[in-house]
Amino acid sequence: MNGDRQRTVGREERSAAPHTGGVSMAGKADIEALYRAVREAAALVDTDCSQASMQPVLTAFQDLIVSPVVFNTVAGGGLSLDFTTPTDAGDPYERALAHGLAQDSGHPIRHLFTQLHEHLPVHSFGVDHKVGAGFNKTYAFFPMGRPQDVARLTALAAMPPALAEQAATLTAHGLDGKISALAIDYTRRTWNVYFNGLGGEHVERGALLRAFGLPEPSEQLLDFAEMSSALYPTFGWDSTKIERVSFSLRTTDPAALPAHVEPRLEKLARNAPYTYPGQRVLVYAGVLAPGREYYKLAAYHQMDLATHDRVRPRS
């Protein structure tokens, strides 16, 4: 599959939206080709994927799906399809509501991405769809090279209280000014803030994890964290407590840690279908939660040149 440009899902030509510097409207995606790719990836992690279960979300977002498109899996779990949507289409949660893919949460957090789009330079939005389950999560991405400060985000009325509560800890560990994205999980009623461009000093000896109030990680997870380039804590919508933290690392090596620990992750890493030239781009994540450690994998299925530059592994 590598390098087969004819099987790309959405249009590769994108222009910048002048008011945000973000991704603009796409042509219609080839949802039949995308469904076949999702089904192939799902089989690699022993997940059922019927066309009937995928058709509603693919049809609802057909005119919005742009690069990148990503397959996500958690050790011991199923598969999610993640895809990007343009900023000029607005918060994808609103599209999901309009097409009956989600129910209105009635929570103030539902207005957060609209406020982000109005006040900050959002590059693109994204959707996470759990195969066999349904609409799950939305993302908001800031432009590469323009990470955001904690203070600009805490000023938004719909921002949950956790970010302001954790601001001093984040600043003390050099994370202020490194926010690259946010995510809202409408199924679990949690949200994430993503910090990019990290060095080993942010996680040395688990100091950051202790400051987050999390237990000591295993040596294996700590070693992985010290190699990571990004981290993202998870909060409840109405809680200031960090439920878990994930450390992520980009690579093109399917045998990279922690794949050998989770054989199903390595199987997807070696075989997930993709449409761009060169090696398959992967992102592994190690997760620490009270009483549990586990790993996740994101395998990029589709990306354009600009995306490839944004997510390519560090040399």
C-alpha cells in the first residue's frame, strides 16, 4: 500500500483559511476506499467492522474528511478511526449532533471549541470514531510553530477548571507555551491537553508525574517517557484531578518500544494500510494511571506533505 497516491481518501490540495491559518473545506472523500482500509486495520486487532456501523459517520463527514487520517488502538482494546476536519466547517461535534451521531451533553465544555476558533489560531479540528461503538471524541489542533500558552486557554469561559488549577505545576516543569492541541471525549466525559516539543528534563526521575499526583511508574514506562516528544494529561470535565497521563513518541520502527510488550500493537504497526510514500508513520504512547500502565498506538493511514513534515519522526 505504501506510496499509492491513487487510493488517497480526501483531496490532497488544501488552502489556508485566512482568519485562522487553518485547513479549509475539502472535496468529498472516497468513503468506500476508507471503509475498506478501516476494515483491514480492524481485522489486525480482532475488531469487527461492519459497513452498516461505519456508514453513518463516513456519510455525515464525507465532505469534511481531510489529511491526516489515523488508526488508533489501545492494548487490549479495539480500533478507532481518527480524521481531520477543516476549521471553516466549525466544531465537528455540531455536525455529529446534526446527524444523530451524538447526544447533546448539556455541559459548558461543548462550547469550548467554538470559543477556541473565535479567539485562537486553530489549524484544524478532528474526530475520533470508535469502530463498532460510535462517535467518541473531538480534537482542536493549533498551527505547528504556534503552540499556545496556558493563560490564553484559561481565559476562555468554557475551559474546564483543571487547567488553571494545574497552571503552576505546568509552568514549573517548563510546559507553558507548549500546548499543541486539545481533545474532548464525549463518551467518557474527559478531556485532554497536549504538550509538544518536550525534552528528557520534563520527566527526569518521575518528578513531573509525582507533581501530577500519580504513582511511581515502572522503569520501563519511565524510560519510554524520557524518550517521548509529547505528553497529554486526562481530566474529568468537572474535576481538577489528573486521571492519567500519556507520553508519546513518533517513529517509523514497528518494533520500537513498547511494541514488543504488546504484540497486537506491533501487528497493526507492521501491517496497517497507508497511502503515502516512504515508511509508515507511527506514534506510540505509554499511559500511567493509578494502579495501571498500558500502551497505545496511532498508525497514520493518510497524510499530505505538510502533515508529513508536521508528524515525521525526529532523527
